[in-house]
Amino acid sequence: MRLQPTESLSPAAAVTAPNGPLRVLILTADLPPAHWSGIGIAVENEARALARLSHAVTILGASPSVSADQEIWVPQVSILRPGSDTTSAERDERAWVPQVSPLRPGSEAPTKSDWEGVTVRHLPRNHFPQDLPRFDRIHLHSLALADLATECARRWQIPLLYTAHMLLGSELPDQAAGWRDAQNRLFRTADHVRFLNHSEREQATALNLGLRARSSVLAHGMEPSAHPVIPATNRQPFIVFSGRFCRNKGADIAAEAIELALARLPGWTALLAGGHGDPDCAHLIESAAACSRGRIRTPGWLPHNDLQQAVADAAMVLVPSRYEPFGLAALEALRAGTPVIAAGTGGLSEMLRPDCGVLLPPSASPEKWADAIVALAADLPLRQLLADRGPAHLQQHFNALAQAQAMLQLLPPASRSRAA
């Protein structure tokens, strides 16, 4: 059985029952496998959960298209990506390529044969795509698609939810003034704004009158792991850090702390996976790896499945962020039952509890982080306790289906009035 191409969805399929299935449009500039942040993983998790709840989900992505054998497979989710098979002169006229994920129960990845017969058609970028199907809800994740999201909401008079994955004034205080202005416009015009932690909501609502009544805090959700948790005694003696190699993510702290800790932990190794960050952080990581005699590996960005396997095998995950609205790396570690040492800042301070992770006061001292690594490495009973409680904590507070249901309930059934 194969899903129909996105453009063939019938307007007659509109759902009028207040609790019936909805047609949800998700807009994102980050989606696996060509993702560069946790946003892409969060979007994929959301789409899977909404589809499992029987909603019709379409993802419109601004990242480059990928081949069919690389495409993520999300049952019952349609994916639209920009085209890469046109010349630069043509791309302004022919920008969007619909790709429909085939419905293949029991399968984990599509093959090329699964994509035979799927209609691929370009949609225009330089004017509003008249032939987009109608939707009941819009969820915007990326500012790059803000104009399209607000225009869809205005024309169709349907609710627009914007997830603020970061406050640009906090993450990039001296840069990206244009993006900050775009975010502030969304704070004024979106029907609802979802923040990932209470601190950022307080900051935003203090500067935007009227936003408090149209905003709330809702964390990302994640499905439980399909694999049993590996006991602490069977885990490999290595440490994982993953993410952008930048100061906000604490990549420099991780590099120096791990180098110091490994000098005190014979037989232990480390994996630092990621990239495209600050040059000084990247240099620190490269230098630490070069001096480690093979004990620190820096493979760049790993495929998500490979990174998840590494996290599941590891003795601990390090998340020393200076700025962290949520902390998806920590959540994925909890799912795998891998102990987390994290900075008590932003979303991390709201996600972790003493019985499911190790929270440190915000600190840029590599020595303090190295001490925490060595202490946890020596405490096998604590590592086993954290391994046992992490998955249960995730299911209780970050259940994917529950978070998806809560997200839809944030929006009213009809859009509030917008200026033409």
C-alpha cells in the first residue's frame, strides 16, 4: 500500500469534529538526514507521534533534497523538500519537490524500489503556491519559513503555532538582528508560541506585551527505545559529547575536561561528534584528539542511528552547555539509560532530576567537569541507578504521544484575526 502524493489530498477531507484527525503542516529548515541540530530530530519525533495519533502530517522543509535511499521514513507522513535537480536559474521558479514516505508497516528503511511511481513535482518559491493542499493547523519550527507560515495562516484563517527553539537575543546577542526582528514579529502574530523552558518564556513575555496569554512551555517528546538498557557493568568505558562545536554548547569545556579526565582514567576513551561551530572550539577539540594517542575520536557528524548506538553503549554523556533551551542530547541519553552530566542551565535544569542525572552548577571550569567525570566513572552503583531511572523519567515527563497531544491542544480551533 502506498500513500497518495501530497498534492492529491482532497479539500473534502477537512475534519470538523473538534477531537477528530487533523491535517497538520509542519515547517522546518532542519530535518534528517541532512540535519545540523536537535531541531530536525525533534521534528521527526513530533511527526511520528502525530501520525501514530492518526493525524495527517505534511512536513515542508527548506533543507536540500536527498535521494530516496537516504530519506527518513516516517509512516503516513508526507515530506516536501526543495529541489536539487534544477539549475540555479530554474530554482527560483521550481523550488519545492514533494516526496511521499511510503507506508510499509514492519519496515525500518525504504529502498529505491519503494519510491517507484511516487510523483515528484516542483512548487514555486517566488510566489504563494496556489496548489498546496489545505490544512487545519500549522506548526512552524524555523524562522526561514516564517513568511510562508504566516501567509498560509492568513489566507486559510487557520491557527499558527510557533515553537521558539531558542531566544535569538540570548543565543546570538551580537548577531542576526534581522532574525531577531523576524522572531519578534512571530511573537506578535502567531496564535500561540511554545517555549521549551520557563526562563525563556519569562524573558520573552517581559518584552512582548500580550504574549503571555498566547504562550506556554511544552518540552519535546520522544518515543522509548526499542532496545533494552545495557547494564552499567556491561557498558564500554567511554564518554560521549555531541553537538555543534561552539561555546554555547560548551564544546571547549568538554574538550578540556575530557582531556583532563582521561589522564586520570586509564583505559577510558571519548567520542566528540559534531562540527560547524566556533573555530576556537573546533581547534581545541582537534588538538585534544591529536594529543590523545587515539583515546579521543572526532568523526564529525555521525548518522543519527550511529550516534544513538554510541550513546547506548557509553558509560556517560557530557552536556556542559552555557546556553541550552532544551537539551535533546541529554534526553536521548535518558532514553538509552546512559547517565548524563549536564550544566544546570536553561532546559537542562528543568529536564533532569537528582535521581536521573548529574546536574552541575553552571561553570566554565574544565577542572570541575573533569572531577565530575572521574567521580561518576568510579561510582558504579550510581551509574546503574541512573541507567534504571532514565527511561522511566523520559516516559513519565517526555512521552512522545502525550507531548504531541498537548501541542495540538495549545491552539484554538480557528485562527485569531490577522491583518490582510
